Amino acid sequence: MSAPTRAAIGWGTDRPARAHEPARRPLRLTRRGRIVRMVVLIALAWVAVGVFAATASQAEPETGPLPTAVVQKNDTLWDIAARYRPSDDPFAMVEEIRAINDLPGYTIHPGQELQLPRGR
């Protein structure tokens, strides 16, 4: 048995040693494919804008004094929370007011000034 020649191995020739590969045709999208691609690109752009808008709105925290409320006769923390931010959860709001003002319990007195959390 004789050793293979350089031409048989593929060395020293201008052509590749692999078998002939068919030429690749460019990808062609159907109309539906183009629509799907456009919808996906629009959705990605929408998400990117949302992420950038959310981080930009949180970039600079509000400064200055906290808003305050003076306790009136027969007021409760619940009443103040509901009056200050009616759309928020009153339970969470009451706990925030207690934390900001270092209140040990839920008792408040008329004339007492309470600091309130900043609006979101």
C-alpha cells in the first residue's frame, strides 16, 4: 500500500479538502415573517423605553422637608392615611406614618404634628 499523495490529501491545492458545499441562498422572509419581525422589534423598543424611563424617574430623590399633618379631634392614623393618600393601602400607610414619627403604638393626640411619607 502506498502513501497518499499531497493532491489526494488536499495539501498544496487551491481548492478546499471538503466536498463541494452548495452555495447558501440569502434568507427570504414571507410577509408574515416580516410582520412578526417588526412586532418583535417594536415590543423590544417599548420595553427599552420603559426601562430607561423607570430608571430616570428614580435617579433624583426628592429633597426638602416631609409633608406634615396636624391631628384634629377624633382623628385616627387610619383617617389621616386615607385622607392623605386615598388610593394607597391604608394599612401600609399607617405603618409608614408610625415608622417616620417613631410612634410606639397607634395613639395620637389632637394638635400633634405628624410627618407623612413622600408621595410616589
